[in-house]
Amino acid sequence: MSPTPLRWLYLAGFFICAALLGTAYYFEIVEFMEPCPLCMAQRFFVLLVGVFCLLAFLFDKFRWPSRLFLGLGTASAIGGAFVSDHHVWIQSLPPEDVPACGPSFEYLMETLPLDALIQIMLSGDGNCADISWMYLGISMPGWMRLIFILFALVGFAALVYTWRRSNRKLSSW
């Protein structure tokens, strides 16, 4: 099977994810904005989407591996959208309903087992309610929610395209 016309879109997705991670590290290292547990979970999902985009690019000429990586990338984008949505929800809570703040992420990584760390990362704490950056009235998690939704929609459309493309070739035999 020949590579799809979407092949370069997969590579662009990888570079977009690399740029998003670079931006996150810029805000952390240069702007001294300490990431909360939900921010770290969103970074993880961006990393997953980027890796699956790269794998879809590399294995594009093979039908099933490319579909698998597209599906996993789309699922990762949906997971990231849910985490971002939860983060936006925590930021919208009134101050009296915000969960208590927890220890730093580094401390949690050093002291907790993996399952407890994942649970805390996905539930968030009071640190996640702080809005330290906005653009056009939308916070960072709000932008990430939009980006994850876009990745999920494009991934789903690419899956449908590759599925229909391969079915057309099979029916022409």
C-alpha cells in the first residue's frame, strides 16, 4: 500500500506537539510557572499524541499499524480533552469549593506509588485552580482543551479517510 496524502499531516501533528511541549517548558523554566498535577497530565497526553503522530507518519504505508497509531493518537487526544476539561472546571469553581492544595509534583513523584500518583494527577488539587496565564480570555487549559479536540477531530477524520481509501482499493479488485 502506498503512503496516504495525510502522511505529512501526521508529521505536522508531531511537530505541533513538540512545540506545545517546548512552550510548556518555556513557561516552567523561563517564566517560573510551576505546573500543577493536571498540567503534568496534559503534558503526558500531548506527548502521547505526538509519539502516535510520529509513528503514524513512519508506518503510513502499512495499513494496520498506521490505523492503530491513528486510533491511539485519537484516543490520547480525547483523554487529554477530558483532563483539560476537568482542569477548566476546577478553575471555574468558586473559591470555597476549590480542593485543598497539595504538595509539589516532584515530592509526589518521589513519595507515592504510581497508581496513587496517577489518581492525584487526574483529579487535581487547589493548585490547579490558579489561572496564571490567559490569552483572549481563555486560560492555558482552555486552549489545550481546544487543541486536544482539534487533534481528536483530525485523527478521527484521518481514520475514516484511510478506512474508506483501503476499502475502495479492495472493492476495485
